[in-house]
Amino acid sequence: MTTADSWITRIAIALAVGAIMTVASEMLFYATPEQALQPFEIPLTWLFYAYTSYVCLALGAWLGVRGWVSLFLLGSIFGWIIEGVVVTTVYGALPFTIPFTAMSWHALISAVLVFAVVRNSAHWRLSRQILLLVALGLSFGLWAQFWVIERGTMPPDELTYAYLVGLGLAVPFANIALDHLPQHYPYKRRELVILAALTTLMWAARMLTTLNPAYLVLPAVILPTIAILRRRSTGTGLTLPPKGRAGRHMLFLITPLITAILATEGWKRYDWIESNWPIALLSTAIALGIYATAAYHALRKPA
């Protein structure tokens, strides 16, 4: 198994993972742009997600992340950095914004489902992979129905298709890129220290400019999660999901296509489907259940 010893290679991996996480956490969450996209909006969003992916890859390599539960916990840290450092939404409606959307979307949906499960599905029986992608498309399309309640006037269908399917191409392309990059991501102590220091400085700068004590929530949730991951650790280094075939990766487009069809047709026919809160409550309950179970087992594990 080849190892990503070069920092350029590790950055390439972070860019690929960041692209997948961008589509999962932005395009599939918002379904369509609220307003016309600015020229550099998507590239900048991708870079922020790639940076956060870089941080979490380095952290995951140190903690020796193994299995989907540990990936979920690492994805939660990813979500808290996005929502609490890159933007500040985690401080807006505490305590609900602690699990939603960091744990219930970034971790559970983006990291576990769209990154890991979708990538692994390239090795499944073809009919099983297609069933997964159709189910995801239907789920995201149902979630998208509530946006018409909040926004009123929705953009043209062409923009929604371009946003979901056009930008959704980033997922199979990123997975194909990952197939040509090392599968094993090694622990580099200096790299983690630099990335952790930069992230901490960005968080501290935001807190000092606002003097908002709610910012202390971020270390209060990230540090215990790192401790849980440490208890689950069996070594260092991080192994990415296995390589697949380009054609099987391209099938991912089934998901955003079904999402776009269901979303646009639903917006034309209905204006009252409050799909957000049932899905948010269900996904948040599942996320909290996974976290609580992981914490329980970590506490019971002999030191």
C-alpha cells in the first residue's frame, strides 16, 4: 500500500475529499442557489472545505481513525470547524446548533454516507449501488421541498440542475482522483501542529473580535470528541476507502439528478411541505445516539 509521504500528495487528497464534502454539505443541502453565484464563490467554498478536510485528515491520521463510528466522530469535528470557525452558525441557536448541522449533516450525511458509503458502493453489486444512489436522491429531494417555504420564489430549473448535477460531477471526479492517489494517509506531527495552530488562531480571532462567550462551545465539544477518538485508537495513520472503477463512480450522478427532478417538480406543485424539521430531528437523534454510544463505550474501555 502506497503512503502519501509528500505534502503535495496530501494536499491533493485534501482537495479531493474537500470537493466531495462541498457537494454533500452545500449543494445537496441547499438544493439550489438562493441568489446568483458570484464568480469565485464556489472555488472559495471548495478551498474552505479542502482546508478543513486537510485538518481532519491530519487529525484522523494522528488518532488512527478506523471504522464508520470513528469517521462519524471525526466528521463531527469537521462540521464544528466549518460551522464554528469558517462561519459562525453554530453559535446562533444553541444548544440545537451543536448537533445540527455539524453532527447530523456534515458527519452523518456528508462524511459517512456521501464520502465513505458512496465510495465503497463502487464495489457493491451494481443493483445495490443504484438502489443506494436512488434512495439518497429521493431523500435529498424530499429535504429540498421546504426551501420554497423560506424563499418564496425559486430560481429557474436550469440553475437548479446546473447546481446539483453540474457541480455534482465533482464527486465522481474527486473519487477518480482519489483512486490515483495513495490510499494510506500517514501521521505527520509537524503538519498537524501547524494546522491545529492555524485553526485555533482563526477561532480565537473571531472570539476576540466579538467577545462572545458562546465561542467557548467549540473547544467544549471538540476536545471531548478527540478524547473519545483517542480511546478508540489502535495506532496512527488513516486509510481511505478502497479504490473503485471510474464508470461505477460516475453513477453517483443518479443522486443529484433525482434530487433536482424531485425538488423542481415539488416546488411547482406544492408550497407547504415542511420536510426540514422531521428530517432534521430524525438525523439529529440518530447522530446524538451514535455519539452517546461511542462515548459510553469509550468510558467503559480500560485505560
